[in-house]
Amino acid sequence: MTVLENVLLGLKYNKGESLTAALFKTPTMLKQEKENREKANELLKTVGLREKRDELAETLSHGQRRLLEIAHRGYVFEIGRILFEDTGKNLLKSEEVKRAFLGG
């Protein structure tokens, strides 16, 4: 499963979530899928993993997997604009934390 697919699993389908909508790709379902992809890409950008969205999640470093978990859980629990956005951006600005999490 790719990094993007992993985050998409955590997103809700607020509209058109039914077997029929999924099988026949109704306009409502297609619109929701597009919105969810946009949200997932935005979230991956926030945690610094957007460039890895097409890579398999299992290939990520330990720190990157933790960031992916944060991205996945951020929308699962729907904490406004994600608590991480407020606290995590400053955290990721720290070079020491970047090295610890991202190995760089």
C-alpha cells in the first residue's frame, strides 16, 4: 500500500458512502474521492511526506512511518485542521527533530 493510499484509508466519505455508489462510481462518490485525495495530499505536505506519496509505506524510515501515522490519524479523529498543524510545524522546523525523524 502506498503512502497516499494509507492516508486515504483514514478519510471519511461523508457523502455517497454506499455499495451502490462505490460500484457505479456515482458523481457524488467521485467528487468525494477527489476531495479526499486533495485532503490527503495536503496532509502529506504538512508532515513533509508529499514527495513520497507514491512509494510503498513499508519502505519509509521509522521516523517517516511515525509521521505517516500522524497524517493518517489526523483525519481519522478529525481534530479541526489537525492539532499537528499547530504544534507540529514548529516541531518540524527544528533541525534536530528533522534528523531524528527523517534521517537527514
